[in-house]
Amino acid sequence: MGAGASKAASAAINAKMNTMLSQGSLMKTEWRTLSWDEQTRSTLIESIREYKPLNQVGVSAARILLLGPVNVGKSSYFNTINSIFRNHVTAQAAVGSPLDEASITTKLRAYQIRNGREGKVLNFRIVDTMGLEEERKQGFDPSELPYILDGHVPENHQFDNKGNISQEMHGYIKLPKLSDKIHCCVIVLDANSISNMGEGLLHKISDMRGKITSRGIPMIILLTKIDKACSQTASNVSMVYRSSVIQNIVAQTSIKIGVPVSFILPVKNYTHEIELDPWVDALALSALQQMLRFTDNYFDECLSTSETGYVQPDKPSSDLWTRNATLPNSGQVDRPKQIWSPNGVGTPTAVAERIPNSVTGSMLHRQRLSANDSVRASPKIAGVASPRRENLDEVAEENKVKDTTAQDVDDILADDDVDIAKQKSPAKLIEGALPIPGAVPQEAA
């Protein structure tokens, strides 16, 4: 086949792939498991309603900090959670519009969630911040983040583009308690903007990530606006974990930001609805549950490093949150298998080789990918031997998307404007790199 014919064939496959992705092709197998029924929603509500930090931690409420660019849905996520527990759509936090170039949120707000109109205040706070902007001295300044993480900044602090947090400012908390600090960080990103995120934002996010992880604070990525990223999730949010489009975006996010796939949670906020949607609720609550679980991990570390350490209570708690986090005394719990990228379409490895401006692409932050890593590489794409190869091939055969093969996708992605030496395997491309926190290094062959 001549060069012209080959290029034409590649363009045809590329067009077909774009059409397929725009239509939001669905997999037969979920790549992440969540039960889509009313019982799941009710259980999540009850469990989160009963959440509270361990008594010996000495903190009455967990503090979850929302960070991210302007107009990605930070305040809208709070409104979504607040709506669920108020049993109707609310808009307590002011939100921006797609036309806004500057952040609507200009103050540090630690929002409370009440169980109903006259119910008790739940034991966590969602802390909202000013939005990030592409320009260096616009929007939230990452250099001020440590003051917030360490609990020095008072409620309702007015942010300033020029930076105005210092020890001399009014209300500065000189000796913050654990209850003043941040216990979990959430970076909120627009699922539709991952592929074209600018260098300025990536640099700011990387800067914040370093400040967060150096303090041992857990970090989660929240992907919003999934209904605009995939037509299937637009019509039915419960299709999110069968969508190859959303799976591909999650893989790209993992590589660009440098966090494990399991730390990335897609959600849809309430934006145009005036009544609750049970599947929107289930997805938002599932994300909040994971944030609170990570918060518990942070408190566990605080206890481990304290003078007294963890002390088992004389009488165990009976609330649903504690019961769900406790193994049964006998019997074996069956857990469903979860398959990542079963059909080879948009696999993390294929994405990793071709994403410019990513954490993976830099000499400082390149990571080694393995079957146990934060983004699991498919043996078919990566050329890495794996004991799971036979099982993956069987699933791949079952879940082929139309007649597009993994090789077709590889050819399509190869047309991108990224200069990658295709002869090198992914393992060689990233050899000698720094590992992702929590990732398992690949064994030497």
C-alpha cells in the first residue's frame, strides 16, 4: 500500500473513530462497579449522614477542600450534595456561567451540610476556594495554599489576585488545631477540558499537588460535566462506567496530573434540573464517600504519629459508616471483578505515549507503568507479559467496539502531532522515572 493510500485509510479510520467516540460507545462490562438502584442511593445517604471522625482524633467535622480552575463546578458540587440532603435542588453557593472569565467565588467558605431543612449539621465541611486561572498572577495563587492546608486562614477570608495571606493579616490563626486544618483535598476539573489543558494550569496544579502530598493530605480528582463529554451519559448518567469516552478521559487525567486512576471520580452536578435525579445523586454521593474514606486515612495517620497512637474503643460503634468499614467476623465477602480497559480502546498506555504537556512526559515526573500501577497497561498494547493475558484477551474479544481493533486505535493515535518513537516500548519510554505515589514498580523481567 502506497503512502497516499495508507494516509487515506488512516484518515478514514480516524473519522470513524471520532464518530464512534462522539456517539459514546458503550462497553458490555463496567470498568468500575457501582450498583444503580434506589437501595444504593439510600444506603449512601444513610452512611454519609452517620459519618463522624473517630472520637480520639478530637475533631468534630472533616474539612474537604475544593480546588480547581474557574467555572469547572466546585461550588456546583457543594450545591449538588446540599440538594441531596435537603431533598430538593438548591443553589446556596453562587455559581458562574460559561462566559465568566474570573472566579465567582472570592472568599474562603467552609459550607455546612444539614440533614434536611431543620436537621442536624453533618460531620463534614466542604471548603470552597477562588478558581485557578491560566495567567500567572490571576485567580487563586498556589503559593497561598499552604496557609489554608495548615489551618491559618480564617473563614470568609477575601482572596486577592496579588496574594494577601500573611502572618500579619487580620484573623490569622497562629496556632491552628487539627480541626482548623484541611483533611482531604479535591481538585475539580472539567472532563471536556482535559485534552487541551494549558501549560499555566498544569503548572499550578502540579505545584498544588506537591504542597498537598508533602503534608500527607490525601488528594482526589473530581471530573465534572460528564454529560457534555459523552452523549450516553447525557441521556443516562448510570452509563458512566460503561462509557469508553469517560474511561479514556479518566486515563488521560491520570497521566496528565500524575495520580492513580482510582483517585479520579467522574460526576455530574445539578445545573439545569429543578428536581432530583437518583443517578446523579448516587454518583455524587459515591464520590463524597470516597473523600470521607480518604479523610479517615488521614486521621489514621495522625493517630499513628501521635504520642498515644490508636486506642481501640471499649464499645464499638454501631453506625452504618463504621459497619461498612468493618470486616465481618466470619464468612467471605464476594467482590465483583473490575476490569480496566477490557477492549484496548483508548488504553492508558496508548494515551500515555501520545499526550504532550503531561506529568508523564516530563523528565522529573515520568512514571513506570505496570499491571499493578495507577494506570494499568493492556498487555496487547504495551507488549508486557502478564499472567492475566489470557483472561484479558477473552474479555477483549467479548467487548470489541464495532470493528475497530486495538491496532486501528493505535494507528489513529499515531497521527497525532506528538513526536514519539514508536519502536520503543512504553516501559522503555519511561524507564528510570519517578513512581506515582502508591504505585507498585514494575518487576524486572
